[in-house]
Amino acid sequence: MPPQPDAPVTTPLAGQIALVTGAARRVGAEIVRTLHAAGANVVIHCHRSVTEAKLLATQLEQQRPGSTAVLAADLLDDGELPLLIEAAQDRFGGLNLLINNASTFYPTPLGTISAAQWNDLIGTNLRAPLFLTQAAAPLLRRSRGAVLNIVDIHGQRPLRDHAVYSTAKAGLIMLTRALARELGPEVRVNGVAPGAILWPESGMDAERKAKIQARTPLARHGSPADIARTVLFFAAQAPFITGQILAVDGGRSISW
């Protein structure tokens, strides 16, 4: 059998600029790789994971020189958010895609919740996406771009001992829908709601992992690539979809 030609490389995001928050590691890094492979220039935001962000940028620069930027900022500092957008514009001349991926996640059992925990979880998961989108809105309107918010299935079904986190993600789901109305018709705003994709870095025992997978119709956990491919779908193949939340959870949200 004669050798088959290589499949053509598709770059539906060629020439576009994407800013991904919390992009140095885990799901954020996979989103960056996927958007970059689709042709986008990527702004890799991080807070403390500067070394990882620079390593990711170096790997991508080897594939396409001049296609990345690393920007470190504390998303809890309101004053840094407009500067983050300005830096992306200075580097690449505009903005087409804003992916609000950065998140903090940890338990807050009732009776132990502190104001600092509230400010951190609400600030990272809800407040920052709002004010970052507000700062980016003029550029996104100009480019007729899109906002993708990484929400959580627990924004609709609360996770025990995570009342503040669940509340923050519920707010982000409503913010996604509200911003879709505010920013239309120029800008599309959608959300991706992961289920069990990566286990928490704080650790989870094998028995609990097995229970979660047993309650999932597909009987397994997903991968960062599942989220990244969904982000790419919204970015490149969904011009008539806005204000929607798509669960990427193996069916867990229908069989709790």
C-alpha cells in the first residue's frame, strides 16, 4: 500500500491573539498548547508559576518564533488587570480571545470560613473574570472576539464542604450569561464546565476517586485535552453560540 500523505495542518485561529489566565500548568497549559497549535499567538498569564510559564513559552517558541508572551500578575489586585490587557495589546496589537481559566480551589467547611477565604475564592473565580473582561471589552469588540470562562459543574450542584468555591462558580455561570447579553452582538461569551478532569493537587484517596468514577456514566475521569478541545470549538467553530455553558464531565452532572 503506498504511503498516505500527512493530514493537512489546520490553523483556524491563525493571526488571532489569545490571553489565557492561570496558563502555566495543568488545564491552562493544555488550553495554551491547543490554541497555539490552531495558529493563535498566546499570552500565558501566571501568578507565581513563572518558571513553568517560561518553559511552556520556550517550547512553543521553538515551533513558531514570536508567538508567545508571558505575563505575571496577581488577579486579586484590581489595578493589575487593565495592565494585563494593555501588555497583551502592546505585545501583539490586539486581542481576540480571553480565556478566564485561573482558579483557586480548596474546602471551606461551614463554621471555619474566614473573610480571607471568601475574598480569595470569590476574587479569583468570579471578581477577576468580571474586571478582566471589562478591561478587555474594547479590544474584543473591535476584533469581534470571544470570552471563554472555565466554570465548574459544582457551580450548579454544590460540592460538600466547598460552599464558597461552589458559590463563586455559580456566580461565574451567571456572569457568563449576563456578559453574553452585555457584549453582544460583537462578542460571544460562553462557559466550559469541567467535571473530574484532574484530581486536586491537595490529594484525594483512591476510594473517593473510585466512587466519583462509578457515578460517571462514562466510568472514567477526563483529561485536560477534553477541556482544551472544547475551548477550541467555542473559539473557532461556534459563531452562533453565546451565553451557553457546556459540561465536559463524562455525564456526571446527569447522574449525581
